[in-house]
Amino acid sequence: MSKVDRPHVIEDAYELAEALRPALHRLYRQLRRESDEAGPSPLHALLLAAIMRQPGIGVVELARMERLRGPTISGHVKAMERDGLIARSEPDPSDRRRIGLVATEKGEEVIRRLKQRRTDWLAFELGKLSPAQRDAIRAAIAPLMEIGQ
């Protein structure tokens, strides 16, 4: 949002956004660091998780969903196949040209380990906070989940 649009935003919401953005960015960076060791790249992890949510998704659909160009996603899909994280599903009986993508057991295990490392790190950090601070974060979860819906 540009400063030109700022008068249309409640001042309190703008100030809250300015305070929240760096905190979320820092938390996101820390969570990503937890997945850097010997795991897939952040983009491959994102694509793999999307494929797991929608088994059989086509390359074109995946590119559109993640806002990537066809040639870009094709290279990533090939690399993920080469690494054994995903495979191509059997052709769709109604359209033999359409072949979807599915996560392999290895790919699913990679995502499980990634989520577990991130959860372990976050739980450890949350454990350092007071019960009142954890309650405040717990109370913020539902409103934060509504942003961007």
C-alpha cells in the first residue's frame, strides 16, 4: 500500500501493520533457518507442500497457483523429480494428455521432518515466554488467520 492510500486506512491499523511486519518477517526468517539444513530449497518445499495438498495437480495449475512462469516451474519440477521428491501420476482417463504431480514417500517424509523441526524450534521459543505472553499469542491466532482471506 502506498502512502497515497494511507488516508483510507485507519491510523491504528497502519501503525499496527508497521509494528507487526518486522516481527512476522523475523519469525519467518527464523523458521526458514530451521529448514535450511540438508532439506529442499524454500521454493521446493513450498511446491512440494502444494502438491501434497492437491495430489494430481498439473504443472500449469501449480504454476498459476504459485504465480510462476511455465519454464520456471518446469525446471523446478524436473529437479524435484530427479531428487525423488515428486513423481508424475498416471494420465487422467478423461484427458490422456494431462498428467498430474504427486509427492513420493521421500517427499512426504521431507515435509514431515521440515514441519517437525520448525514446530520443535517454535515450541522451544514459545516455552521461554511467560504464560500471559503465550495466552496473548494464542488470542492473536484467529484474527491473524483472517488476514488475506
